[in-house]
Amino acid sequence: MPEIKINNRIIGDNHPPVVIAEIGINHEGSLDLAISMADAAIEAGAEIIKHQTHIVEDEMSAEAKEVVPGNADVSIYEIMARCALNEEEEHVLMEHIKSRNCIFISTPFSRAAADRLERFNVPAYKIGSGECNNYPLIKHIARSGKPIILSTGMNSIDSIRPAVEILRKFSIPYALLHTTNIYPTPPELVRLGAMKVLQSEFPDAVVGLSDHTTDNLACFGAVALGASILERHFTDSLDRPGPDIVCSMDPNSLSELIHGSKILFTERGGDKHPVPEEEATIAFAFASVVAIKDIEGGELLSEENIWVRRPGEGDYSAADYENLIGKPILAPIKAGKQLTKSHVEK
């Protein structure tokens, strides 16, 4: 089974799913608010907190000033310039998160951003869906040799494959997250089946879901299907402004997701057979063959004098019923009593 390791956290099929709380740009460029959000996530149980590292002059061309995202009313350039933390601020955020025994990772949106995070010596990288087909940037990040979590929204298997080949070339432990980049994502466009396609096409990948819906249902469904990573945007309060708040979870939702995903992890898997713990229920729930009227010795068993009734601890189970029809009874039996082998067999 494929696994990746970020610090001491092993992520893969044999381990409970990890929930990544993405504060992203929800802090709107405020270091104090970023720290408060991180603290709220940690107190809710987060193991990994993810940031977004934006250095706009290296990330975007001048044309970005004219591009307005669907979930905003100003240009993407203006949003990122407003929300970006500088290097000193982001380092303070990282050190604070680490001081609370939580893992800090971030998404670099440019080569300069990746270089900054490498100076920080982050333990792993998250690459966003928009960079899934940015093969030069993926190659640049892969040179670090560190684990990479790659979101795959807006991409097909054909465009994901070259990214994976780069990761394989550099022997990078990696994970692929199915994503739909609509903010928020309506349920009918979540398409959890795509996660199974990723598992099939890239069997050496850890697989998970980066979700942009407004609740935890898609993530819970993903765990049932084998997700090892769950990522959602996070805020300390859903009343805050920002383009990603609408699809963010608050501390209560984060706590619920962490708790629920651990339970679902224990519930998935297995095969179809009775478990020993069901024996007590089997004893009263299954049926045995019984006489439904008094039967004298020598009479033939028939549908008129035997039937099946609970409990199931008799010598003859319901599965034996048809084979008993037409056999002579050797000893009399009262109505309502279970047939025993002494009644039928010599």
C-alpha cells in the first residue's frame, strides 16, 4: 500500500485519514488573524494546517489584473496582493504552528514561493489544482525531494499523468487529491467516483479529497471509498469576509470531520461473513425446524406438520427444512417443539 510521511505522520490506507485545515488566504493578509485561525484549528484537533504562499510579482503577469474569479468581484491579482503574507510574517506563522506541535505546510504558487518554503525547510509541499499542469513548477518543487500532495481539479488523467511522471522521476512520495474547483461545489459536481479512477490509474499514489462543498458529507463519503487525506478550507468564524469563507469549515465542523473520519476508517474494509461477535444475535435471530402440530412416530414430515421458527439453536436450521419433507419421524413430538436428530435419524 502506498504511504507518505510528513514529519512523524504516516498517511495511507492503513492509517486513519489526515484532515488538512487550510487557512489559505482566509486571514485576508493579517498575521494576527492567521495565528488566531491556526490556534482555532489546533484546538479543534487539526494535525496539519495549510497556508498559501503568494509572491504576486513572481506568480502573475500583468494580465492577471484583468481576471476576476467567479467567487469574487475584484481581480485575482488584487486578491492575492491583499491577502499575501510577506516572508517574515509567514515564517512567524509557521513557527507558531510548529510550537503548538502541529504540522505546517503550504502551497507555493510560484518558483519564488517554493524557494521561500524551502528556506523554511517545510516537511512537504501541497500543489494546487491550478498548478497540476504547471510542469516546470512541479519539477522545480520536486527537486526538494520532499513529499508532495497534488490537487487535480480542472485536470484530466491525460494532464495529471505528466505531473505524476515528474514525481516518479524524482522518487517523490506523493498523494493525489480529487478536487472540483467551484466555490462552493454543488453536490452533483463532487463526483467521488473520480477518486476511485485516480486510485486505479495511479496505484502508487495515496489518494484523497480536497473539498469545496459547504459541509462534511463529501469528505465522509470519500473516507468510505478509501480517502487517506481530507482537505477543506478553514476559518475561525463563518462570518468573516473573503472569497473562500463560503466553502470553509469552522472549528465545530473541523472537530466533527476529524472525529467522524476516524470512525469511518474503522468501519471500512472487511469481507462478507458472520463475525464471532454476532453469535449471541444468531442464537435468537435465526430459525429452526419445529413441529406445528403433534406428530406421532411413523408419520411423514410435511408442510402441514413442520415449519420454521426462532430461535436458531435447534438441530435443524431453516436451510434444512426442504430436505426434511417426506421423511418419517421416529419418535413422537409435541407441537411447538424443535425437531431433534433423535426424531429423524437412527
